[in-house]
Amino acid sequence: MQFHILVRFKMPIDQNAKPTWRNPAQVNNGRSFLLMAAGVLTGLILAGYSLFTARSTSTLIVPAEDVALVNQQPLSRADYLALLQTLYGVDLSHATPQQRRKVLDDMIREELFVQRGKELDVAAADPDVRSALVNAVELEIAQNAITSQPSEAALRQFYQTHQDRYVSEGIMRVRDLVFPASAFADLPGDPRALKSAISDPEALKRLNGRDSGKTRGDEFYFAAKIHLGDRLFETAKDLADGAVSQPIRLADEIHVLDMQANKHPLPFEFNAARAQVLSDYRSQAIDRLKSSGEAFLRKRANLLIADDLR
């Protein structure tokens, strides 16, 4: 026999309670998740776009400022137009299709060979390429000195410091007379008598003197110095017109310089020398920048030198 007992519990019912599926906390959590997912997706899309449109990455679109991409390396439209103007003297609107194609093909060919040269490391072996790279780096280092305009005060200071550079070129006309060492005792000691003796062909012949032929006619100082040599030139440049030098012994010969005309160098005024002053000022600034650039590169380089060359 089975007995069934019915038990009833009376529980209070909240008439204002909402269904659990409409809980506001759960609804807000769902919305936050959706917004977060949307933000992540948007970020991925933007990152992908930036990645595949960057200059250093592969792209199928040629930028407006370029005319071509060679292995993703851009060929500048400005360079293309400049080359078109240089080769054919026309702008893009007046160039023929053949001219346009020729310039573009030349630029592509150059870029292909440059890239191949980098792959082969041609710069490490070819002396011309190495020299070109050195020159390019030097120009980059010296760019500020080349393009800068020094003040007038700086140029005048440089002019005053190096004034010996800015003089006219001296000109002299001098005879170099050579005598054997044995004739030294017979040469007159008085300058006027010596001048008279070397001016008389018969007296010159008796002294066994002759013109060395080192100088001919009017010569600039630099040429006279080459022809006479340092010692004779140092004596000659101080001689006045018509003067003769004291006998000068060189090796087994005696030299007497007969100065016929001597136009000494004269200093230039600043305004007359300004262009040269500016050039020299920039050259000195460029040399300083090159030296400092080389020192910087040496400092950061891992430089090892053989023991026998230290």
C-alpha cells in the first residue's frame, strides 16, 4: 500500500521582480564585450592597412610622387621630369611617347643595376664606386658649410688673418749668370763694378761667365722660383730693378743674379678679394667638418690595426 502526502509551502511572491534574462548587469556586460571586439577588429584593419601601404613593404600601387617601383624602391617623379628636360629639353606634356619610355627605361635599368651592385657588394671592391661613396659622404658632412652664408664680419676677420694670400702675383725679369768656382777671386766686390763686368760681353767672356738659361723674359714669381730654385729665388725677390746680387756659391759654381725688372706683389683690397675670401673661408669650414666627421666615424668604429703598423 502506498501513501502520498501532499505538502504545500507558501512563499511570498515579489510582484516587482524582473525576469533574470532582463538583468541590467548582464546586458551591460554583453554590450562591453561587443564594443571591445569591434575595437580590436578596427585596430587590426588599420594596422593591416598601414602595414601593406607603407613605403618599406610590398604594394601594388605606385605613389603619386613616383613614376615606378623597382623591387619596392621608388623612382622619383621629380627625377624623371628633370631627366626628361636634360635629355630632350621638353616637359612631360610635350614629350613624345618614345621619349617618355626611353627616360623611364633608363631609370629602371639604372636602379636594377644599382640594386644588383648592392647584392654583389660592388662598393667593397670597385675603387670608382668606393671613391664615389666617399665623395657623397663628404658632401653630406660638408653640406652646412657649402650652403651657409658667413657674415661680413667673419669674412673680414678671415681676410685679415690670411692677408698674405690676397696679393697680386709678382713678376720678375732676371738673368742667372754662372761662373766657375775659380773665377770667384776675379769677380769685382763692388756691386757697380760687378754690374759693369757682367754687362760687358768681353769682360764676361774673360771671367768664363755664361747665362744659365734658367729664366727667360718676364716670369711670375712662382715660375721663377721653380726655375731658379729656393735659394736663388729668395735672393732674387728682394733685388731692386737694375741691381745685381752678391756672388752665390752653389756646388762648384758661382751664381750672380742680374735683376732687370722686379714687380713685387701688392695686396688686394678686401672688396677686390671678397670672392676668393669667401671661397677660402668655406674651404676651411669644409675641411674642419670633414675632420670632425672622420673623427666621429673613427670613434664609433670597431677599428683593429695590425701590430706592425701601429
